[in-house]
Amino acid sequence: MVKAWINQQEVEVAEGTTILCAAKQAGIRIPTLCYVESLRPIGACRVCVVEVENYRNLVAACSTCVTEGMRVRTNSARVRRARTTVVQLLLSEHCGECQTCDRNGQCELQDLAAELGIREIEFRGEAARKRVDVSTPALSRDNGKCIRCRRCVSVCNEIQGVGALFPQFRGFNTVIGPAFGQDLASVTCVQCGQCAAICPVGAITERDHVESVWTAIDAPDRLVVVQTAPAIRAALGECFGYPPGTLVTGKMTAALRRLGFDAVFDTNFAADLTIMEESTELLMRLKQALAEGNGAALPMFTSCSPGWIQYLESFHPELLPHLSTCKSPQQMLGALAKTYYAQKTGRRREEIFVVSVMPCTAKKFEAQRPEMTSSGGPDVDAVLTTRELARMIRASGIDFQALPDEEMDAPLGISSGAGVIFANTGGVMEAALRTAYEVVTGRPLPTPNLHVPNLIGLEGIKEAEITIENPLADWRFLNGVTLRVAVAHGLGNAEKVIQAVSSGERSYHFIEMMACPGGCIGGGGQPRFTDNRVRQARIAAILKEDEGKPIRKSHLNPQIQQLYTEFLGSPLGEMSHHLLHTTYQPRERV
């Protein structure tokens, strides 16, 4: 431990703690535009400069460690002048267009300028050249708004390991983007949107589908249905003044009805359906490998995260046989809405317009994949992020906090607790184990409150083992088998698991991979944040909703059972294979 003084306040912190973190522990806020918790500090923005006694120059608080006896001033006249100058210089070359910017009122640069009391910009000069890149289905980039903080570079390279974004050129001409100034579609980008979630300004945002949704709602001959992903209910409230982790399921449903949607469905229903198909697929692969010995592709990877799927297609196409053939819940529900629901309501598929509300920008990319047309055309027509839905609610003059709690519509709005936990890292795995174990043994999963403790939380790579004892007759070959599973979130962690498996260092039967840190609750389309406290609050909310459900296992959902009886037949059957499963192809890595 080292002892120091910050603004004459004594602090004692572990050796190696930065001034920024030490100040935070002492309740002192130091502003910054480039720092992100869990990422290597780079001191790029210089907004966090502080004055240290006996130091000639101001230092960046995010990258300078506290030393014994250090005396720091975070708000001296010299510091205030320096910060104001830095922000004025950023504003002087910022092609912000604040009045019409997506981030107006929620922009970190705008907030900091107001905090510092900047009323005019002393420096006049050339502004950054505006160049908008909308080459991908998911993301929009505007170099004129970029402040070159390098947050997106850090998350793309250090957390995701994709490397689509780098600083190009030098000085005033520096541009953050793909190599040689190419469009994003010209390089390998999985469109996870973590860059958009972490950008402090409006330089990277999601491609906006709001107008296409309004057009569909206003069309008199369209039946517009909406589905909401499990993670939305634990984050949407943040856009309307609720603290992170507040469940707003009922108010969200009421808001969607008031926006004009004809039916409000729950992607959790399709998550339950995914478990029925995916757990059956896992058991069939285990049977082939252990009972028949024919070398089935194990470990099996989950396939719910479109960013992860595109990563595998681009970086490890040789492992595609290990990927579950199940579509994501979004695509399953879209296919069912245009077939099963259309049949029940006497509508033609062309009359039904399916909108998804997702925490993930990559879902926009997924919806337009050519593989996702099993209903006879696009299974999902438009994808809104959580942020886009919030904008629609505000634009409609809806008082969100005053809304009553309402229920979603049957049959595609009824779900179990297992469907809810898809939002969290480890949730897909736990949901699958709840069903697979009970199918094999006839008994509930023997873990506390149906949770698998090792799979809960924000550790980057998690492992668990479940030993199968006294299985039912059809599954005797699994008696005494210890099912080894792993969970990784963030593509950098996914790569570590792949390397460990490929080298023989680790061996698993089933692996859950999620592209975004924390899983879907930390998706690129969620309300923006920069620390794990928000992720933890959302995770806790999702677990609370699961535990409050009367049904917590996918195979016990009565609407799922009815769906198989009336329409699908059986898991992995002919109809479910056509509507709910797909294949993926290698992509050229650029």
C-alpha cells in the first residue's frame, strides 16, 4: 500500500493504482474522454491531466501511478486552464452538427464542455473532413465527429481481437478507421457494435431502422409485430431515468402497444425454443460420439450471437462443423411469426412485418443474411436497438414512467425463466443444462436454485462440470459421464478458448460463446456505459426475473409444447429443421 494526498485528502491505495482510480476511491471525479475501465490506459485525450507537486509538467491521471507521499491537485487553476484548452481544441476541429446529432444531449464531449463552462471557442481553424461510412448493415461511421480518443481502437483490438479499426495517417490528418481509409465493409468486421457502445461522441452509431418501422406501422395493410430480446427489459429503463438494472418488462410492453404495434411478442419464447432444439442437438452429438463412436463434432458451440458466428466464419472457418445449426432466437421467432402465427391469424406472410428490438447491432446484419429466409422471404424485416426504441418512445410523447405494466401477447409472448437468462453470459449454457439434464435423468438439475454458480458473473472464461448419474434407459451410455462445459464472453476470450481446445490443453463437450462483454446485457445497442457496475446490475435484474417466473425450464413452457403438437412435430424434425436451423459458410478474412 502507498499513502498519498489528493486535493489535501489523504488516500491509501494498493501500489500500482493510477491517480484516476485513487481519486475515484476517494470520491473525487477526474473527467476523461479516452479512459475505459478494464482497458489499458493510453492517455490520448489529455482531459484527465492533474498537477503533482514537484513535477514540472501536468500528468495524465489515467496512466500515472500513485507513489508514496505524492501530492496531487485535480482542480488547480493550471489544471482547469489546461483542460479547457484541450476541450476547446477538440471542439474547434469537431464537425459535430450537435442540433441533429444522434448523441445530442447524451454526448460526453458536449457534457464536458458544459461542465467546464465553455461558452465560446478561442481557436479557429480547419474542421475535420466529414465522411460518412454506411457500408455495413449494422454500423454508421462519421469521421467528422471523431475526436480520435481511440476508445474504439482499444475495444476492437484488446477486447474483441478483431482489429478492424486503427489510427491512420498523422497529426491533424489522423483518421480512425480501417486500413488505408477503406470502408468498414472492406475489412473483417463482425459488426458487434462495441465501438458504437464505447464511442463518447456520435462518430460511430447503429444504422437507423426507425423510419422503416414507422412506415410499416402507418401502412394500413400491414400487421406489424414486435419481439423484444431478454436483455432489453433490464436496460431500457436507463433511457428514462431509472437506475441500471431496473426491470421494466411491463412498461416496455405497454409502450410498444402505444407506439402502434399490432402484437407484442417475447424473444424469450424463441429462446425456450432454441433450448429445445439445441439441447436435443447436443444430446444427439453426444450419442453419436459416445454410444456410436462415429466422431461427431465436439465440442459443440452455441450459435445465438451473430457477431460470434461471423468471427468464426472469418477467423476459424475450419471449426464451423462444431457450430450448432440452430438459428438465433431472433430469427426463429421471425420465421414462426410469418408461418405459424400467420396461419393462426389467417394472414399471408407478405402482410406481416416483423420488428425486433435487440441489444445487439450485429442483429441488423444477421436479419439480412441470405440464410435467414426460411419463411419465404426475410424472416425479420427491421431491427431496432434499445437506444432506437427509446428514441421512438420519446418522439411519441409517451410518459414511460407513468405507463401501467402489461403482459405480452400469446402464443409467442409466453416464456420460461430459462429464456430470460439468455441475456447474461452463461445464461444460454445454464438454460440448456436445465433441460438436457432433466431429459436424460428425469430429475431437475442438481444445483442451487437451478443456477450453475460457476457460470454466473463477469469472469472472462468460466467452466463447469456436471456428472450424469442414473440416467433413464435411453441414455444409459451417459451414466457416469462428466459433462464439461465452458463459457466465454468477448471475442478475445473466445479466441483463448479456441486456442486452448485446439492445442489439447482443455477439453469440453459444449461451449457458449458471446461476442459482447457480459453477454447480451452488454450488447453494442444498449444504453451506453463504460464500466462493469452497470453490467452487474443488469445481470442481477435478469436473474431476478428468472427466479420470479412460475416456469423456469424451457421444456415445461406450455406454449412451446403446443407449438410442437400443432406445427413443428418434434425437435430436429422436418419442419423445425426447415424453419429453425441453418448452415454457415467460410468468409474471406481481409
